Amino acid sequence: QVQLEDSGGGLVQPGESLRLSCAASGSIFSIYLMGWYRQAPGKQRELVASITSGGDTNYAGSVKGRFIVSGDNAKKTVYLQMNSLKPEDTAVYYCHADQSTRRYWGQGIQVTVSS
């Protein structure tokens, strides 16, 4: 079993930055992929960014160039640096970790971008 604890959300104004963190604990030895999804009210959950244990990254087109995903593979921790935030980035952000055939989810963090 893997447990994920995510943190760092909040309310910011457009153009500001936030950094999300997610730490895995438990049986973390074979986690090969970690990342972030988000879900806005009335919308489906969508991929934001992910990073493999080898450091390869993947981004949604809507955040490319503004968000940076990084990780500490030894600690199985993943970060999401969100810059130039827009109102449309408002959502609940969910951390995930993939291990074998299972995907684990964090509890979700609210990010609100509003003036």
C-alpha cells in the first residue's frame, strides 16, 4: 500500500505562483510514475503533469511553459511549480503514484486563482 500526502494549495491572484508537494509513504519501492491531475467544477479530471522515476516529464498543453513538475526519486516526492496562474487553473489538484498495475491518489488540494 502507498499513502500520498499532498500540500501547498491556496488562493492566489492571476499571474502569481504556487508550489504543490506530494510525498509518498508505505511500500514505495516500485513506484515508477508520479504526477498531478486536476478537476474543475463540472469537468472531468485531467492530466496536468507527470514525471517518471527516470526523470522524463509530460505536460498538458494548457500548462506547458508555465508549470514545472519535478521529483525526488529516492524520497518518492513530487512537486508542481505553478507560475503565471490563470483563473482557468482553478481546480482541485490530485497527486498520483503508479506502482505495478495500481494507481494511488492523494486527497486533493484546492487551488483557486481569482482577483
